[in-house]
Amino acid sequence: VICRSLANSSCGIKRKSPLQNLHLVSRSVHHPYHPSSRFPRPPLRISIQLFSSLNRLPPGKTKLLNVRPGFQAHRNFWLVRLASRLLRVRYLILGSAVGGGYTAKKTYDQWKDMMPDLEDYKWIIPDFVWELDELIDFEKLIKALPDADDLAKLLPDFDKIGESFTSLKGFLSPGSPGETAFRATDQGYDNDKQFKKGLLGELILLQQQIQQHEEEARRAAGQYNMGSSQQKRKVSDKEKIDQLQEELLRTQLKYQRMLERLEKENKELRKLVLQRDDKGIHQRKLKKSLIDMYSEVLDILSDYDASYNTQDHLPRVVVVGDQSAGKTSVLEMIAQARIFPRGSGEMMTRSPVKVTLSEGPHHVALFKDSSREFDLTKEEDLAALRNEIEIRMRNSVKEGCTVSTETISLSVKGPGLQRMVLVDLPGVISTVTSGMAPDTKETIFSISKAYMQNPNAIILCIQDGSVDAERSIVTDLVSQMDPQGKRTIFVLTKVDLAEKNVASPNRIQQIIEGKLFPMKALGYFAVVTGKGNSSESIDSIKEYEEEFFQNSKLLKTSMLKAHQVTTKNLSLAVSDCFWKMVRESVEQQADAFKATRFNLETEWKNNYPRLRELDRNELFEKAKNEILDEVISLTQVTPKHWEEMLEKTLWERVSTHVIENIYLPAAQTANSGTFNTTVDIKLKQWTDKQLPNKAVEVAWETLQEEFSRFMTEKKGKEHDDIFDKLKQAVKEETIKRHKWNERAEDSLRVIQHNALEDRSISDKQQWDAAIHFMEETLQSRLKDTESVIEDMVGPDWKKRLLYWVGRTKEQHTRNETKNELEKLIKCNEEHAAYLANDEVTTVRKNLEARGVTVDPCLIKDTWHQIYRRYFLKSALNHCNLCRRGFYYYQKHFVDSELECNDIVLFWRIQRMLAITANTLRQQLTNTEVRRLEKNVKEVLEDFAEDNEKKVMLLTGKRVQLAEDLSK
């Protein structure tokens, strides 16, 4: 109305309206439908600008309108405030939406980061599982499975079951005794909903529901029996309960048959897959299965534990039980073959047997240290395997013992086997019988404890159900090793006999529920391992076990649950527990080994910063190469060096014989002819009997000396003294084995004989060389003789004066004797080499006249040295005279008083030495060095195969530390 009055009052006035400058929202509010808003209106100038909160209006004079004061200002203020509030609400909503989205995204990212990375756990599943879609035609498999109609026929009539449950609803209504019957469920139901989708998963869920209903029906029956208000309906309700239980059992049997059929088909398919891989259809090379690699690790660690007195903590399934409790039978049922020797009441398991179960196309068994495969589908191979196990057990038992701690490793492969590692231990006994070692009981207990004390070992406790529980020994032992029962699985065997013999079946229920024995366990199982006949097959035992439990009252009366019976369920539970323990412990064990290795590496870096980590075998190979290089160095010795060493050593060995037995006797002859004849005879005798042998001995000693020098020579900073003991042992063993060629002496004898027969000195140079050789030899002998005489007579007056020493009584006597004998030689320079008896008497009397009492033997002994000195001095003077005698030698000393036959003798000896050295050098370089190298290689090969020898020869902290690092 106000707008219309404003429009009418301003009609015809051409002025701008202040509404044209208003906000669009304000304009739409002021004139939403008025037709005058479609054409320009005359401007209005009013005096209400002070009350407007919108755009700044243009200043100017306005004509006052005839309106009520303050009304227009109030209207404009309310509308503007409303628009402003609406705008604020919009921005608040938008801001909240943006902030909430950001917060949600951040929370999502945090949850995503918290999720574990499952890529590191792919190793748990074998490689072939990821390639099953390539190996198996799943479309054909799906087509082979029953369709929905067939499956509906196999499944129970749920409508009928529903009617039966509706009938039970009456007495299970609120307030009745059976009100809480269906509230209880199986403890493991919620935890077992992680099965894969598909037919098998649905069937397993169906089994759980059946077990749940069975438990509820049992509780309902119990509550029913306790309720006094339902006595009138007792007969009809009991019949309904029995009918319901029978129907549930029939449904379970149908389900069991379906599962068996599916498992059989799965087993055949897996067998085909493994056979195709064995035939090489796929080009890829199959890796070892995880369980095989794990078993090899256990074998390696077992050897390591035995060598270093340690114990690994990797999981194993340890099978313990009283003797004849059925341990071996349970193990055979899990392995699906009668592989162990059996006896009636006597001890058959005499040592631990490690059995590695894995999947394979063929059912075979083989030992760790043998390549022979035993076909477990053939009875003759089974008998051979049982016999081999029994032989190995008896061989492992030491003399005077009944059981052994040595482990026998056996691997069993076959289709459908659960992958795990089991260790069958000797049965625990309570009494040592005749024929057993006195410590048999304690030994079995120590073996069992050694395996069970591993914190990651799964203890499979076997209890005979046919005997009284109070006679059990193993349960007390297991409860000591695992008091909380966190890694123990209890197995009650011979349940068929127990059901017949036990008066109260509730006792079996108490055992399976863990209420009878003072021990705790992860799970309790009841199994039947046959009728007690050792000739029963595994299939017949399975059929008997299934038939027994199908007809057993223990299941019908719900004393036992379906998943607690049969060895099949037992093997599945043990396998699951085993791999769970493996996953938890392998990482811990790896961390422990890493920490140990880090400590060892740190110690190595601190003690040997510049050396590489070489274990004992690597050090032996390094030492072997060094030794072979040193042997090869023998071939690089120059011929001149060989000949000089041989000639010098040979002359040192034969010089005494030449001087004493050849030269001195020949020099006592009267003329040159007799001298030459004596020399020739003695040289020939010497050559025939002694000289070749002496030469070969000298050559062998020279070779040993050079070989020892190369082996023991230190090579500066590169020398490693850790090899010294090994090199010394190799040197000694090689020298012991090496023998010189026996035919070398024969050829050498001929060469030496020809060399000594030659007397023709061709030139003056050879003549002078012979004189020089003779002078050196005589001077050396003279020096030795002077030393002997000085020891005999004591120090002379100069030494007595300078060093304040005196002579002994014997030395004084010998000195007086020496002076008397020197007078005798001066009187007769041509005296013979020996004293006559009258001359000895004369000397003795002369000494007695001076108050010196001497023995004739002392006189002769002193004379020998005095005459020897006199002779050597005379021979040296003769050498000087013969320096100019080569001219007379060429004329055969005709018309000459000078005779130099002794020079010719020494030239012959010198020439023989040179020729012998040359011959021996050729034998060394051509034959003996190579034979020595061959012997060294043989010795090194023998040492390489002898670990005890290497441990004895390569010792020290460095070697032990490197060995620990390599382990």
C-alpha cells in the first residue's frame, strides 16, 4: 500500500528513484509483482536516508512525502537484517562442509597408513597357489560341481527343522527351565567366520550351525530334565528332542560325505598339477617347497647346535607319550603310511626321528643323507623302509646304551599331506627292565625335556585311553614343561577300547574337556588308530575310525564334539598351530641371529679391521694356494745355485772320509806309484759302496732345505703367521711320503766312477784350481787340528796372562807330552804316522824323569794330533812348491824331483764333485721337484677332507670368530 501511494504521489515527476540504486534482493523484496517495476520511475528524494542500511544514496535535496514518520525506516531495517543473516548462514554451511571434508580425508589417510603391508607375507603361501588359475581350468571345475537343485537335495530340510524348533519353542519360552538353552554357543564360533566364500565355506558354516543346534538341543534336554513343571509333556518332548538330534546327525553325515567328495576331487587335481610340473610341461623351474627349506634349516641348525653347544628355538611338533601309548600310530596316520617298525610291548623308538611332511605328486619317503626313494604305495618298499629305520636306530645306539640322542631325518611327500615337521621321541617309561641300560629312564627324560624346553616347540601329548589315567607319566612331564598349556595339544588314543572298558563314559568327557589331568592344552582330540593289528592298512584304519565315531554314543550324546575326533581333524589342527608358531618365531629367531651377527661383526672390525672374514675352509684354500706357489718356486731356482749347494754339501759330507781314509794313508807310501795305486783302490771301493748313496742323501737334504726355506720364509708385511702350523704339517707329511728314485744311484755310480778314473788335467787353470781346492781343505783341517790341540793342552801363556786362566792337571800332563813329542818330530822329520812301542816307552820315561806320570794311550792320542798338524803343514808347503809343477806334470814328472800326485788326487775329487752336482741337479729339476709337488697336492687334498686336521692346524681367535660369522 505504501509503495502504491509513493508511486501515485510521484506520478509525472521526472526524478530518479532511490530504489534503482538498491540491492537486487532489496528490489525484489520491495517490488516483487508490481507492474510499475517494468518501466522507469521518476526519482524520489525523501528524507529517510539516515535509516537505510543499504547502498549509499546520492546526496541531494528531496521533497518530503506525506507518510507517517519512521515507518519506512523500520521496514527497510528489518528486511536488510534478514538478508544479511541469510548470507551468513550460507557461508557457515559452506565453510563447515569444506572443513568436514578435509578432516574426513585426513582421517582416511591416517587409517590407510595404519593398515599393515601384506606384501611381506606372500612367502607364507607357496608360489604355485598364485598360478592355479593358469594350471587349473576353474570353469570346468565349476561345471563339475553340483548345481543349486542337486545341492538343495543334499542339504537338510530346513522347513522341517524349523517346525521342530517351533515345537521346542513352547517349553523354551520365558520363565520355563529351558529359557537359556539356545543362548549358549560354541566358544570358537565367532572366531571361525573367516573362511573363504564359496561352496566349501558355506558347508563349513553349515557344520558350525549344526554343532550349535546340537549343543543347544543338549542343553535344552538338560534343562528339561531339571524342570518339574513340564512333567506332563516329558514323553512327547523327549521324542521330539531325539528326533531333532537324529536329523542333525543325518545332516552332518550328508555334509561329511560332500566334504569327502570335494576333498577327494581337490586331492586328485593337486596331484595332476604336481605331476605336470614334474614332467616339465611348464618351463619355469619349481622352487623348493617352504616346508622342505624349513626342514633343511632345522638340519643345519641341528649340526650347528651340536658343534657349538647351543639350541635354536624354531618350532617343531614334538610327539611325546608313554611307551606303547600309540605315538607311532598317530604319526603314521598323519603321514598316511605305516613307515615305522612295530613291536608288541617292546621299545621300538630308540632315537629321535624327525619326519618332514610335505605335498607331492607321489607318496614317497627318503632319508636326508640318501638319494633312494621308497614308494609308500608298495608293500615291499614299506618293509624296506621300516627295516632301514630300525637299522639306523640300532646303529645310532652306542655300546652299553639303550637309546640314542642322534636324530634320524626322514622326509615324506604325498598328495594331501599337511605340511609340518614332527619329531617322534622314545616313549617315556616308568621302570627299567632287564636288558636295558641302568640310565635308560633318565636318558629318555633328558631327551624329551631337551626337545620340549624349546619355547616354540608344539608338544603333541599322546595318552592311551585304554589304561587308567592315574598311570600316566607323560602328563606330569608335559605339565612341568608347559604349565600354561599354550603350546600343548592333547590326544587321547584307543578311544574304542576306552568306550568298551570304561564304566563311566563321563570320564572320557572329563579327559577331553581337560578336567581330569593336571595339565592344560590348546586343544583336546580323541582318535582311533586301528584294531591293534600291525598288518592293517591306513585306509582300513580310517574306515574303522569313521565308522566307530559315527556309531559311537560319545558323539550321539554330545560328550565329544565333531571337530575333536578323527586323526584328520587332528592333523589339520596341528598343522595350523605349527605354521602359526612358525610365523611368530621365525622373525624372533632371525632378529636374535642378526643381533648375534652384529656383535660378531663389531668384534671383528675392532680386532681385525684390515682383514677379510675368512672361515676355516676359506683360510685353508688360501693357505693351499700359497703352499702350491711356494712349491712352484722350487722350479725357479737357478741351476748354478743348485749345483753350488749340492757340491758344497757333498764335500762337507765326504771330506772327512777323503782325508782320513784315502789321502793320509796314501801319503804314507814310499813312492808315487804306490800312492796312485792306493788312491785308485780306495776310490773304487768308496764309489762302489758309499759315494752314490751319500750323493743321493745330500741331494734329498738339499731339496728339503730349499723346500723348508720357501715354506717358512716370511714375506714381509704380507706374511700371515696363522698358516705356519699348517705349512709345517704339510712339509713334514710331504717329506715323509717322498722317496728318491731308486735307479738314480745306479746311474750316478757309473758317472762318478768314470769321473774319478780320469787323471788328465787339460790346462794350467784347472791345475791352479785343484791347488786352491787342496789348500782350502788342508787349511780347514789344520785349523780344526789346532783347536783340538789347544783344548788338550790348555791355554798358552798369553791367554793365561790376559784372561787369568790356568791349566788343569790333565792339560798340564798333555802339554808336557806334546813338548816331548815335538822334540821327537824335530829329530826325525821323516817319521812315520805311528809311534813304535820303544818310542812310546822312551817318551814315558823322559816324562817320568821330569816328574810327569803319563799313560801310553795318552801318549799315542797326543801323538796323533801332533803328527796330523805336522803333516798338514808339510802338505801346505808342498802345495806352494807344486804351483809351478804343471810343466813337470805334463812331462809325467820325468827328470824331476818334484812329485805332485796329491794335486792330481784333489783335482779328481773336485771334478767328481762338479759332475755329481750337475747330475743331481738334473734329477732334481726334471723329476724330484715335480714328484714333490705332486706329493704336496696329495697331502693338501687329504687335509682338505679331514675336518679334524683343519681344526687342529688352523686355530686361534681370528679363525673361531670367522667361523662364528660364517655360521
